[in-house]
Amino acid sequence: MTAVSKQVQVQLGDRSYPIYIGSGEIQRADIASHICGQKVLIVSNETIAPLYLELVEKQLAGKQVDKVILADGEQFKNLDNLNLIFDQLITSHHDRKTTLIALGGGVIGDMTGFAAACYQRGVAFIQIPTTLLAQVDSSVGGKTAVNHAMGKNMIGAFYQPQAVIIDTDTLSTLPDREFNAGLAEVIKYGLIVDADFFVWLENNLEALLNRDQQALAYAVELSCISKSRVVAADETEQGVRAILNLGHTFGHAIETFQQYKDWIHGEAVAAGMVMAAELSVMAGDLYSADLARIKNLLTACSLPIAPPSGMAADDFMRLMVRDKKVLDGQLRLVLLESLGSACVSDQFSTADLDEMLNKTCISV
């Protein structure tokens, strides 16, 4: 296998950091160079730890290395499990020079980052994402959080890592369902900021689905570049960064409705992106032909393009009012102005929203 190594820089002044992307990157990257002290806590889960924990530990010879291995699943991304990280940090006498390492998917990354933001008012952490979704989205940009029973990611902080180390080899052990869910977030970048990338995805989807290393490295790199540019322009989501949430308001409602147990995040986002695109067509901005292309690409990735059966329009409205983009009681949605261009809007027609929800939830 030919090694592919790329580096993307997230430009945030004194909080800037590198993203290393490549085959074999866990072994190639100098993890220790991003650790300032002698103590490290690795947070992983029961699925990932047996596969990659030893590789990371080999990079940390001579340091105190402690571990927390959590249960695997979105339903465990909560305050109870977060407290297990704090328990280990305190029990093992970690101080302000400690570094946390998140080894796993988006759940592990979000929880570890939030623990790092909180422990002794902030310690360093490194992201080593092992799922496609985490590699292209949740590991980059400093959003950290845990879920609440009444809403996804409602308890969290903006907190940037020291580095993100993306080893595309980890995708070889990823189940197809998890891999395809990650493609939803890859497709999102083509929809919101890069129409040419969307076309590339249409033309190279077979290579991606076959996990071709060159195609994967390119898709991950382009996704990270797109996200890093948006984050650099608006680190704490006061404006343009919210476009990264295309489909997420609807998707988070689906996940909350299902109590984080049935669909995984990328699947909920896929259906949510179609719902946002449907509303964009109704607003007269997106072409119907482009909506069809979006549906076709997501379907080719074995992703849902409609809400789950059993979820009604009223369920969406009840849950979306808790969305983090709600300001002064006004729901805001990310909509598509065209393929490759998105905006955050509170000017959509409520009648159109009701019609779209009732149409897409017709199977209820």
C-alpha cells in the first residue's frame, strides 16, 4: 500500500493546530511532540481499544499513561460516562500539564474534548479519530459536548485540540454502516461550500465505497480543508459556522426522538439534509434536479432520505425548538441557496416547513 500523507492547518491564531492525514499516520505522526507534560490519559471504547490502543501507547514510552475504556455507542455520550473520565484523572493524580488523547469515533472525541475543557479548567487534548465521520467532521473545529435526554450536544464547550491525527487505515476495520454514515458528512461539504467536490463525489463514489486509499485521502483532506476554513472564519459559531449544521436540526431531532439508539448520527444527518433541501426547493432557491442528485448520491451510499417511520411532524416541531440555533425563540435552519452554497435563515415560510414535514412524515 502506498503511504499518503497530507497536512492541513486550522488557522486560529495561538490556538492553531495541524491535522495529519494519511495511511499509517498513527505510527508515523510524532504524537509525543504534542504532549507538554509527563502524564497522558487515553480515552477509547470497547470496540476501538483492542485494535489501536497498543499502537498509540508505543508512541508514549517514558510517560505515565492511564486509560479509560468506555462502552461503545451514542447512548453512552452522557454525564454519567463523562464522570468516569474525571474519576480516572483524579484517581491517577493528573495535573494541569496532562494531555488527554481521544482514540475513537465522534462520541469519544466529543466526550474527551469536553473533559479536557473542564478538568482543572482546561488541559490539552489530542484527537485520533477512527471513524470516517469523526475524521471529516467532529474531530475538527473544537466542538465538544455530551448529550442530554432532551437534546443532543446540549452540554458542551468550544475547545480546540493540540493536533488531529487521521490514519485512514483505521477505516479498513469500520463496518459498512458506520463508513456510509461518515459519507453523509463528506457529502455535506459539497452541498454547503464546494459544488465541484459534490461532482467529484458523484464521479468517484465507487472508489470511496471500495475504500480506495487515494480516494479516501483526497475526500478526507478536502473535507478537513472546507471545515477548517469555516471554523477559522467563525470559531464559536456566531455566524457562518452554523452552515456546517446542514441537516443537523432535523437530524438531531431524529436522534433525540429515538433516544440515540436506532439510527446513527450520519444516517440522521442524511435524512435531515434531504429535508433541508426539500425546504430549499420550496423556497425557490434550489433546483428540483439538484434535490434529485442529492437523493441519488445519498441512496447510493445506502443512507436514508426520509425520516424514520413512526416519527410525526409534531415530533419534529416539539424537538427542534430545543435546537442550539434557536435564538430568542426563533427557529433558524441551514438551507441551500444553490448546490455548493448554504445560509442560515429564520426567514423561511412556516407554512412551507409544515408542508414539508407533513409530506416527508407521510409514512407515519
